[in-house]
Amino acid sequence: MLHYRNLNTPSPLLKFGAGVNSLTSLVFKNSHNSLGFYSENHDRVLKSSCLIDLTRSQPLVGGGHCDRREESSISSSGEKMSVRCNTGSHSHNRISIEKEDGSGKTTTTKGSGKIKGNVVLMKKNVLDFNDFNASFLDRVHELFGQRVSLQLVSAVNGDPGNGMRGKLGKEAYLEDWITTISPLTAGDSAFDVNFDWDEKIGVPGAFIIQNYHHSEFYLKTLTLDNVPGHGRIHFVCNSWVYPSDKYHSPRIFFANKTYLPSETPLSLRKYREEELANLRGNGTGERQEWDRIYDYDYYNDLGNPDKGAKYARPVLGGSPQYPYPRRGRTGRKRTDTDRNTETRLNLALSLNIYAPRDERFGHLKLADFLAYALKSIGQFLKPEIEDLFNSTPNEFDSIDDVFKLYEGGVDVPEGLLKSVRDNIPAEMLKEIFRTDGERFLKFPVPQVIKENKTAWDTDEEFAREMLAGINPVMIHRLQEFPPRSKLDPKVYGDHTSKITKNYIEHNLDGLSVDEAIRNNKVFILDHHDTLIPFLRRINATNTKIYATRTIIFLQKDGTLKPLAIELSLPHPGGDHFGCISKVYTPADKGVDGSLWQLAKAYVNVNDSGYHQLISHWLKTHAAIEPFVIATNRQLSVVHPINKLLHPHFRDTMNLNAVARQILINAGGALEATVFPGRYCMEMTSASYKEWTFPGQALPVDLIKRGVAVEDENSPHGLRLLIDDYPFAVDGLEIWSAIKTWVKDYCSLYYKTDKMVQEDYELQSWWKELREEGHGDKKDEPWWPEMQTREDLIETCTIIIWIASALHAAINFGQYPYGGFPPNRPSMSRRFIPEEGTPEYNELKTDPEKALLKTITGQLLSVLGISLVEILSRHSSDEVYLGERDTPEWTTDKEAEKAFEKFGNKLREIELKIEKMNKDQKLKNRVGPVKMPYTLLYPSSEGGLTGKGIPNSVSI
């Protein structure tokens, strides 16, 4: 044991297990700044008055140093150790330890310094501010020769004695660990390393690193200067390196060259294959913090049946009833109640849920705080606020009451404030919960009410948000009238719409219904079939909701006008009798006007739930995770397609893991704030049955929804049937830019279709993605075959589109549009009131209050706003489309040029978006709320901006 104690205190301050021979006690003598090591029997072993202060990386003596001091001791192994302090007038003290063996010979190791390297890393104590233990022990280990070693691996010469793997150079060590002072905030430390040059190594193509310290560090880069016959070689690492005893084999990093598998130098090929095998693991055991293993599992950890039937949830994935994309495997043990369900972490440990170590937030970023905030909402705010609101039920009495959330904040009792202050650090309160600690939960004004407080309520804005809101991917062109259902009539009966021509024909600018449909003027927002199978169960809870269909007309000025809304419920006599429906049409006065406003609110509740659960969670977060896993398991870091896709996977697995723990789990934030409640995730599984991979391509999606047709004379080969459709217009620009970049890049490495077919890593990747990652869809005929360059280009374009632009369009408008609950309510608590009831009378006398009593209440509004504000924020170190977090991501100049061209194209698109947003003829781009459409504007600052396309699903 190694003890550190302060002589002013009677007992040891800290105790560490260091494994340092017989040395057990370390004492700082305050009066003379001297340091001594003591053995078990307290005999003095070493002393020196100007040793390095191991805890602060600084000399203990500030003024003049002694010229030379030497103390000798005998270690437990019988070796004589000398500790010297050598100083110069301007240098820090240096300790050198020499050992004498029994024959009296002294051994020292001196590097030849023929190749100089520079290593950039972040020490663990930079990220864990209070981890004194780790930083202290790392320095003690360093002092006693337990260091960080590096060995170069030849890219040109194999070792016959080691399976023709590249020859290894001599071990070299990071220098000056003790005296390199890490900044107290996020920052890098640079270290020199000097390699003995061996001509047999030739050109290094990789290096092996071993960490003999106590704690991990985040390794960023290694740069070699003046490699004989080659010059500079750069290695991009961006990886956590744990102590070597945590790994089965040493860590290896490759130079930033790009190789197809068949083109990999023979001396690196086995290292390449072994590294992929390490990342795949063996599929057994519980994953630990330091693991780097990527593997698949079902969504079997959302429920907690051991806590009671209320918290049981079906396993999603692996069955025809509940198909689902796979998630990252954690390997936790199964619950006692249901052996198919995996146990969950305690809520307080939510941020410790396993994701492969390099997928976790290694960079200090706002997302760390956001994840913390999500935990805080679940752990502290939700139960506390529920208790408060349950004891003193509060409703918004008027829209003005809702405005108070942004203008003055919500007053809450001191007891709640104290609980929050005690559990959430002050900087979190300030940054995340918008409070000064006194008036709790004051929110920024959402853009939708910033310029005009009432325009959100207009029919024009209601319809415009179908084209330029946060769920602009649902509107379809109506091609038959009346609308029909695709539900199985044997199970659900007849669900043909009850909207007849009489409801809408007078509103079609003189056209008949048939003429308007033929002229592509009639559109529909249809949530009917998605909800009907769940409605009976959902309405048995506190939620009271309809399945909705909304008919919309395209006017001459390019704007949309809602014509009718159908509200449907399952037939009380049974599903096979079909449904009962009511139809409402636009009105702006009296009780009819109030009923129309309520009908629009039910549509918005449907759309809000569909958006959050299906458009957002299922089709971006969940759908992309199997691609992250398969890419890391099957494509080497030096594979060109890994290098293409890797930036688009940043933080996704970690975020999804935290979401399983806090957001989408039984009793989690989504079940609390989105109308399907406990059926949320089951509903996403039902929607996944209709999911296709090719259908995620924007052009395919637009054509399928009937809002565009193929036209080779139009930009991007498509003609939009709604010219002023901001999501589609901007989206096609971004889609085309991505596809051009992907084509330029892939063409550098795949000159023929045969090269695609013969790339065994690529073929393994695509096979595993289909058969494992999206395994419930493995037999679908629509999967690309990955036999041509076009297959590869289209596939990679879809992946990048989903992870970047589609997610940005769906996610970052959540607060700008939904931070004002009446505009995007996520819950409804009662049905349309019947005539003759007190509720109906209230609808006539105080329609505003009746609306607010129907949609999300005050408690869930506060929780919902907290949630969407967090989800709508960009981190301060976000990396946007057209950017890389590592400048030297490739050595291929042609690839760099193609990427620069992509970035330039995105900047052109930004200018085009700015110009369109100022064009007054394009009324849907700004709308009555005076809110320009910027969700597909590529760049952004950090924070709540309503614009910016991050590379990945990073929040």
C-alpha cells in the first residue's frame, strides 16, 4: 500500500494501492518541502528536498535548487536504487532512477532519438475534475518505470517468426509525463517520444501502445517527423487507452492511409484483421466500461418486470409481432420475472450504461450536460413536480398563463426549489433549466411566438407546418376520394373515410373534387391507420385521443388551406364493426369555431406523437444504430467506406443507450409526455413493419408520397407538385450535394463494379447489416445487392442523409415550434364535449380554457418543454455537415479536394436558402408567424438556433 498523508493531520489523508515494491508511505514535510518514502517498518528509504510534487506536476521548491542530491536504498528485491535530482538554472527538477543488479552493474536506458514523435492526448484528470487518485497514481507509476510505451510496426517488412506481421521496433516511452501540466479545463497535452530507428522497420504503418499507468487517457494523435525516406507520418487515434491489463492484446493504431482490404500491405493485413476481431468480441459476458466491443441485441431492456406488471414491456426485435432494428449489446443479466428481459441500471447510474468506450462522450461538450439534465429530469424534477401538481392541481387558465413560462417563470414552493438545488449543480440549473434558483423554470421564447403571439393559431400556419415544420415528411397527395384505409377489413372492418364531397367541394376554387385531385391540388395528413390498432388501449388510460385525417387544398398562391378534419374512434361494439367518425370544417366564430380549433389540436397531438416516436426516434436514432455497429465490426478504420461514414456516427450509440435508460423506457420521459404512454415503443415497432431502407432516400420518399414526380428536365431529376415546399426544396439541394460528394469519393477507390464485389470487408458489412442489424427485415426483396458502384453510392448517401440532414430537419425545430405547447400539444385528456354537458357550455363561454383543459396540462407542459429544449440544442463543439473533427483524416489529396468541393457546395446552398427566405412570393418559407425556414441550413453556432445540420445523430 502507498500512503499519502499531510503532517498537519493525525491520520492518513489518502491511501492507494500502487504495487511499488516495499514502499508504503509517502510524506510531504511542510516546513522544508521535502519528500520521503517509508517502508513497512517506517525506516526511511528515500528523501530529496527538491523532488517533483507528484500531485501538481510542479517542483516542490520554488526558488534556488540544490545542485545535486543523491539518496540510496535497497528495494525488497535486493536491487540498489539511486534517486537523483539534477537541476539547471532554468529547468524543472528531474528524477532519474538507476538500478544496480547483484554484480554491481548499473543499467540505464537511453533513447537514440533518431525519429522524433509527438503524441497529443488528454489525461483522465482533465475530464474527471476531482479524480486526484488517478492523476496522483499515474505519476507514482511513472516514477517507478510503469510508463506508456509505443512500438512502431513496419508497413513494408514482415517478421517470419510472427506470422509475417510487420516487424516491431524497440519500445519507446512518452517523456515528461510528470512535468507536463494539464490544464484544469478541457485541453490537450503534448508529449515527446523518441524512437530508436531500425532500418529493418522501413516505413511505419502502425504503432502499438501499452499503458502501464493506473488510469486511462484519451489518445488523439501521434506524428512522426523526418522518417528516413518518407518524411512525416501522421496517426489519427481519437480513442481511450486503458491500462494494458484491461485488454487481451495491445492496442494498435494505423497511419491515416486508406486501403481496400486487397491493397493492404501484407505486413499490416493480420493486424487489420485482428483489430476487427477485437471489436467484434465473442458475444458473451457483460460489457465493462473499458470494452470496445460492438455487438447486437434486441430492445429487451425497456421494461422492468421485477418492479411490477405496470413496468413490463414487450421485447422489440426478433419476432414477427414486434420487429425492430438492433441495438448495442450490453450483456447485463436477465430479470427474475421474465428471462427474456434484461435488467436495468439504477436511475442514478444511467450515464454509466454501456456503449463501446470510444462511442461515449470523450470530448467535453454540452451533450455531457444534456445527458446529465435528462437524468435530472427523470430523477429529481419529475417526481417532485408530480407531487406538487398532484397536491395542488394547476391548469393553464388562459394562453396568457402559458406565456408566463417565458416572461416570468413558474413559481414553485421553496421545498421543491431546495430539493432541486441540493441535487443539481448550479451551473446545470443556469444552463439547462433556465433558472436563477429563485423563479424556477423560465424558458426562452420559442420562435413560433416570438414575432407574433397569435399567428400560430391560424389555419394557414397549421397547414404550413406540414411543409416547413418539424414533421414535414407526412403529407401525401390524395389520389382517391374518399380516402381509404389499408387496415385488414377482416380484423378492423370498414375504415373508409366519412368525409364526403359535400364537406369540401365549396372550398376548391370552383373545381370539383375529381378535378382538384386530377390537377394535384388535394393533399392529406393521415394518421388514421397508424393509431386505430392502438386507440382502444390508449383511451383506456388517462389519454383521450382520436385517429385523425386532415384534407388540405393547394391554393393558387402556393399556400395550403385545410378543408376538413375527421376524428375517428374504434366502434364501441368491437373492432370488426369499423369506426365511428365525426367531421369538422373550418369556422372562425361561435361554438363551430371553437370545435374547429379543438379538431386542429387533436391533429397536432397525433402529429406530435408520430413525429417524436416514428419520424424522430425510429427512423433516425434506431434505424441508424445497426449501421454504426456493423461499420465498426466489419470495416477497418483504414477502409475508405469507414472513413466516409465514421463522422456520421459520432455519439449516436451513447445517446441511444442513455435514451433507453431515461427516455424511451417504461415510465420514462417519452411515456410521460407523449400521448400513447406505455404503448409508445410498441407503436414504433408496428411502424417499423412498413420501413424500407431504399424508401429513406429523399427522392424516393417524395415520389412515394405523391408530392413529386420524376422529371429529367427539373433540378435533381424531380418536379415538386408543391413548388413552395421548404423541406423538400432545401432537402433536395442537400441530398444532391451529399450524393455528389459520395460519388466523387467512392469513385477514387472503386473504379469498377467488380472491385465492389471483391471487397470482402464491404460484402461482410452489407451481409451483416441486413442479416443481423436489421435482421427482422433480412428477407425483404428491396435491399440493394451491393454488386455495383451505384449500389454503394446510393447506400452511403442514404446513411449520411438519415444521420445528418433528415435528423436535423426532424430534431432541431422541436423547441422553436414545440416549445409553445398549444402549437404542438403532445397529449389530450378529454374528447370533444357533447352538447348539454358543462364542458360544452365552457366551450361556448371560454373556448381558450376549454382548449387548455383538453391538451397537455401544466405539469407535463413544463416537463415536455424541458425535454424539447434539451433535444433542440447544439453542443458548443458540434461538427456540421461539410466539416471533419480531424483535419488530417486522410492522406489522399483527391479525397481532400472532393471534400472541399462538398463544403463549398454547402456554403452555396446556405446563400440560396437565405435568398429564398427573403422572397415574399414564397409564402411557406416564413409564414404568418414570421419564422424563416432554416432547419436545413447547414451551419450553426452552438445552442438553441433552429438551424444547422450536424454530421450525426448527436442529440
